[in-house]
Amino acid sequence: MELQAFKSKVLPLKDRLYRIALGMLKSIPEAEDALQDVMVKLWNKREQLNEYKSIEALAVTVTKNLCLDRLKSKKYRHHFDVQELQMESPSVGPEKGLELKESMSVMLEAFNRLPEQQRILIMLRDVEGYSYEEIAEQTGLQVNNIRVGLSRARKNARAEYLKVNTYE
């Protein structure tokens, strides 16, 4: 694959890959580093990219695996600053803004407690907007398993959220 083909087929995926990395690693600098490593890996494999049915599926798989490796490494320090999220709006008062931040923090904690596969499924379906068939292609799971996994993930996240918000 030549430089122009790489630019037209792989580089447009960088925003989506970044969002996946950010969702998994919870850190902007870590996600940027992971994205750079993914792009280097894809560039090094550029001669074999035409052999793949879907370059996008390959890129997502490489990103997911690289992020999982980073999460498993001993040097990875889990941190996520909820204040980086912009919840302020001119129409939202200070009390409501604080309530939204607290609610977001609780939801992120509930999301982080989900099993890794459920978090990946939610990221791909609800954040990235992939269809069930695209997720199946990228993860190797059956469409029915994806539906069940998403349902369980949403149910578990909702239960954790409600447990904290209803003071159970």
C-alpha cells in the first residue's frame, strides 16, 4: 500500500480509534500515545493491509488489543479526571451543574466496574455507533451474543448507578 492509499484508507479512522482508546484508557495522554502506536503498527503492516477484508476492523482490533495490553501492564496507573468533561452550559445553574458532574462521576464508576468485554461492547455500540454486524466482524462474537452482552452491560450499569443514587 502506497502512502496515498494509506492516507485515504487508514488516516480517516484516527478519530474513531482515538475515542475507543480514550474510552478504554480513561486518559487523554495515554489515548494519544496508544493512537500513535496503532498508526505505527498499521504503517508497518501497510504491505499486508490489502489482504484484509476490512481495514477498519483490523484497526479497531489493533487499538483494542493495544489498550488491553496497556491496561494489563504494571506501569499503567488508572486515572480519570471527571472535571475534564465540560458539563457547564449557560442554561445550567451551578447546582444543576454540580448535580450533573456527580451523576456523571457515578455513571463512569458504574461503567468502569463492568467486565472488559461489556465495556468494549458499549463503547462500540453506544459511543461509536457501530451496527451489530460491524461489532460482530470486529470482535468475532455472534450478533445474538452481542445483544445479550449489551443488555447485561446496560442492566448492570443501571443497577450500580441506582444503587448509589438511591443510597442502597
